[in-house]
Amino acid sequence: MKKNKFWNWKSILCFIVLGTMVYYSCSRDENEYYQVSYTDIKDWEKGKQANWSNIDSSVIVYSLFKNLSFLDDYVMYSCIEVRNKKDTLFYLRQTKYSMQEEVTGDSLVVAHQDNYSIGGWWEITPRLQHRLDGDSVEWSQTLKERKDIAAQLGNASKLKHAVYKLEKSGLVKVSNSDNPLNRQNKKSYDNEGIYYVSPFSFAPVSMYKLDSISKLLLTDNPPKTLKAIAILD
């Protein structure tokens, strides 16, 4: 009888511990890097190249893959490795298939839904919405015929996340109500013209200022977690 009670308590304790672990892992904020020990990730596989590093490479951002040998089950993380004065620190943030990330300068920008299929150059007519740069051959021919579009390629790559209409003066940002690619806009075909959709235009976006983060992590008392900055404009 005592033995049965012992095993009952042991089972209950195991469930509590397991439940706590599941809750802890599931409750992680997708906008947060959290510190882990090297033993937690020593068997994981690192991405082939770094996504970002500071001047002396004391802070490096790269991808980590857990269970990469099981291709259907692997989990990808963004890892910040810090070679601090005292020790080497590691910070993790799980990434998802539905998220789109890009390093621009010293900023890591994260969109919380993938919009690669929406981005790029579009032509809007009363009858259709046509992606101009979806096919490389067609896009090359378009650039030869439309010098006004070709002239804006350099400017487009520098623009913030938004939708822009090609006017005589150049690419002009449009409001959400005038955005013909917004699925909630019922008059989407009324706004004819050429549009450029920059990355992350159709998703909540957050940002990590990597240069500022690296300086913070190299101090004597680095934080245990790192939060993203929400981009509202």
C-alpha cells in the first residue's frame, strides 16, 4: 500500500514538472531572446553563415537548428552568441515558418507573418492585379520598356516597410485606405497604377537594434532577456 502511494506521488510530481516545462516553453514571447546555457544547445547545428556580427565579432547572430537529423521535426532558432569579458553567453529566440526576418544594417527586422508573395512591383488595372517582377524574363523586358520603373529600383531598396505608388515625382507612400493590395479594401481596383510593396508591409513588425544590443550584452551585468522594439509607422 505504501509502495502504491509512493508511486502515485511520484507520478503526480512528474506531471507537475512536465506541465511546468511545457507551459514555460509555450509561454515564451516570440519577440524575446532569453539566455540559455551552452549545455542546452551544444548538440544543435549552427547555420552555415552568420546573419550579423559587430566589428570585433564578440557578438554574433546566427541560426541554430534543433533535431536537424529529423527533417520533419526540426526547430529553428535565432541565436545571439556573446563573448563577454567573463564568459560566452547564448541567447535564443524561436523562429517560425510564418515569420519573415531580414537584417538591414545593424537592425534585425521581424515580420510576424510571411509576405514574400505580396512584396515587389505590381500593376493595378480595372481588371486585374499583376505582379510585374514575379517572372525574371518578363521583369527584364518590363525594365527595358518602362524607364520610369527602372529609375526607381535603387530608391525602392532603401524605403521603409509600406506600399508606394509610382508617380511622376517618384515613389509616394499610400495610406492603407488607398492601398489597392489591401484585401479589406473593397475598391482595390479603382486605384490604377504601378505600386511597389516593400518588405514587411502587411504584417506587425518588430525590430532589434543589434549594435545597441551588442553594447548592452558586453557590459558587466548583461540582461537575461532581450525585448524587440515595435515598429508602429
